[in-house]
Amino acid sequence: MLSRQSLLIGSSVAGVATVFGMAIFGNPLLVLPLALGLAVLALQVRAARQTLASDADRDEALTLLQAVTPKLRTGMPVDAAFLLAASETRSATANIVSRYCHRANYVLPSASASVAEDAGPLTRAIIAMIRSSRENGGDIATPFANLAEMIEADQRLRRRRETATLHVRAQANGLTVIAALVVLSIVFGSGVSVDYFRETTDGRLVMLGSLSVMVWGYVILSALNARIGHA
């Protein structure tokens, strides 16, 4: 299910592409496949960026957990251990956790929870575990060590998936380069063959159809790449 923001982004891209396409090609129905393809492509790019942000959250969380686990095993209080580990690792996740630990010592835990509103899911999970450890006590090192082991196993699996998708990504990137070269040669080139695409209705329709096929080809390859990566 697409979020409201994703729908807004897709609709905006499709609308802008339709307006520009009508100005160049003159037929909104023929431009529609290209506009829809660009909208889907924009949503794929947004999803890829969100995946990269999630990966960064995992990497930073793992670094912080690996730094804090030895300190917890020595019996250091959970807040002090995370504050010291955060000062050593220095990442966005470490900064958020550090701010939470600082605030938790001076305000109510419910008020300090607002620090994690913009954090990633793993960062929020770490903060929830810190709060639980502070309230319940007991063996506080083992849960954080287990979480670090889970993240590390996930990273190994992620690296294998990335290796498996190299060929598909190379095909998609090659398709993009070819499309860009074709468009640039038509726009800036000279000669009778290029004039055909720029100055005749049939030529512009051929170019529109080619661009639509290329965009949807990239969309399909990107979707296949994402499917392999999440298999």
C-alpha cells in the first residue's frame, strides 16, 4: 500500500511528464505510458533510498552494539555504557542514543522518548531495550549481544544478495546510458536522420515509443533486482 507522500510524488512526476510530453509530442494519450513509467521509476528511486537509509541504520546500530557489549559485560550501568560507546563510534545512531541517555537522567522516560521520533527502527529498538534494561535490571548485556549477532548475520546475507543482483543492476544501468545517448544525439545532433525524429510527427512518435519502452524496461529490471534482493 502506497503512502500518501508516495502517491503525491508519483502523481507530481506523472503530471509534469504529461505536460512536457504534450508540449513536445502533442498527444496526451500517447504520452501517458511514458509519464506513468517515469512515475513508477520515481517511486522505485524513493524506495531504494529508503532501503539505503535502513541499511545505514543497521550498520550504525551494529557498530554501536559491538562497542557497548564489552562495557555492559563488565557491569557498567546501561546509560553510562551507551554514552561511552556513543562517544567512541560517533554516528547518527550513536548521537540519537546518546541524547536519549542524557535526557533520561533528567526528565521522565516518556518525555525523553521524543528523541527517537526521527530515528530508524533499529535505533528505536535499542532505545526501547535501554529503557527496559533500566527498569527491569538483570542480565542486560546478553540481549544487546544477541541483537548484534542478528544484525551481523543479516549483513552477511545482504552482501550475498547484493552480489547476486550485480548483473541485473549492470543491465539496468547500461539501458539508462543507451537511452541517454540516444536522446542526446537526437536533441543535439545534426543530419537528415536526426531531423526526421525532431521535425516530423512520425519521427517524434517513434522517439516517444522508444523512450516509453526504455523507461518501462528499466522499471522492470529494477523491480526484478529488488525482488532478487529481498528473496
